[in-house]
Amino acid sequence: MNLRLRYGVAAALLCVLLAGCEDSEIGQVKAANDPVDTTHTYGSALSERAACKSISWKTFKDSSNRTAVEYRCELNDAVAELNKVRDAQIDEINGYLKASNDNLGKAIEGAAGDAARYTKLLEEKKAELRQIDEKSQAQMAGMDGPSALKAKQVWDASRAYAVSEVERYQAELDKANSGTNTASLEGSRQSYQQRYANDIANLHRQYDGVKSVTEVIQWAVKDKEVIPTYFGFEIDSELGKKTTDKSAQFRGFLQQIGQHRGQDYVTFVAPTVLTGISATTNK
């Protein structure tokens, strides 16, 4: 074996031993300090994560023609974690539905007895009105002058209030006899049931078509500077690829990556992964 060939073989072996002769830009990103925890580099923070089913790095030219590096982590058991989020929301909706049904059911039962209740109240108010008329006539008999005028004003006010109560209870009795209250309450119950059913159907459309979720981080590399430009999630679904941009919360997610390296990280991000995505399936 000549010297040049020996050198080539040795260089190749060294390249393999030193993690695959990756692009210098990828090495530069991996060597850059984690901006949240400077005891880490991006390379140490993003490697050996049990949260990832698979990891990949690549270089590319971004939309501004800058040299860029992309890191991808396919989240482990992401669909199962998303299903837990969906099921918890469905349980919450069913709880609201049960409470609404219970409350409206009691109100409907009460409305069924309204006719008897308002009949009783109406008779009581009519009797009170008759008593006012009888007492006022008895008191006013033989009275004249200012005292008679003052007494009349007092009795007129009492009678006007009693008349308004009679009219109010008569109106309520008419509604009870016509079934208006019961029908209105039943309509409210059906409206709640339909709304909650729609909410549950929307959750299934949002969650049920997910096939996988991949965490994506991108950096622009310029000279010795490494600049994070994107953080988000790519969702592979029955309706194709969808993305959620979480770049504004990059530091917060990076902190969680440092603290939660296993399945607990997938559990943490699951409630936010589909934010802004209304459907992943047409079923």
C-alpha cells in the first residue's frame, strides 16, 4: 500500500471516529453555547435525548440565501401523548355537558310545576287586592279634607302594587300553561348538547389524523456566529404536512429540553403542538 493510499485510509478512519466528518457548519452549531444553559453546547443539549425516536442534522440555504443548519427530532410516542391531551379535553367537555344537563333538567322539572305554583300565587294576590279595596273603603268612609287625601294616596299606592303583582303572576301562569318556559329550557338543553357534540367532533378532527410529530430547530451560520432562526413542530398528518411556529418561545422550549430529556418532554409539549391547526383528518 503506497503512502498516499495509507494516508487516505487513515484519514477516513479518523473521520469516522470523530463522528462522521459532518459539515463544518453543523460542527459549528453543535459547538456553540446553549444560550439558556452555558454549561451545555447545542450539541450536548440536543444529543442522547430519549424524547427523540430519531435525530438528524443537515445544512441548507435558507430563503435569504444564508447558510443554515437544521436539527430534527422525531418525538417518541407523540401520537399517544396527543391522544391523552385530546381525551382529557373530551372528559372536560363531557363534565360541562353533564353539569348543564343536570341543571337544565332540574329547571325543566321545576317549570312543569310552575302552573300550580303561579295559580296559588295569583289567587293570593287577588285576595290581597280584595282586602285592600275593602279596608280602603272602610277607612275612607266619612273622611274628608287633607287627611282623606293623604289616606287615599297611601291606599292607591298599595293597590297599584297589588295590581302589578296580579298582572305579573297572571302572565307567568299563562306562560306556564302554554309550555313556553319548558320549551325554552328544553331548547337550551338541546343547544348545549349540540355545541358540546360539535366541540368533541372538532377535537377528533384536530387530533385523530396525526401520524408523527417532529421538533425542528434552525440556525443561520455566519462566520463564527450561530443565530437561531426557527423553532417549531412539523406534523405529518392524513391531510399532509403541517407546521406550528414556536420561535417566539425558543428559549423556554430550550430550557425544557435541558431539564426533560425523556418522555416527560413529549408530555410537556403535547398540549401546544397542534395550536393553530384545526384539522389533521377529514373523518
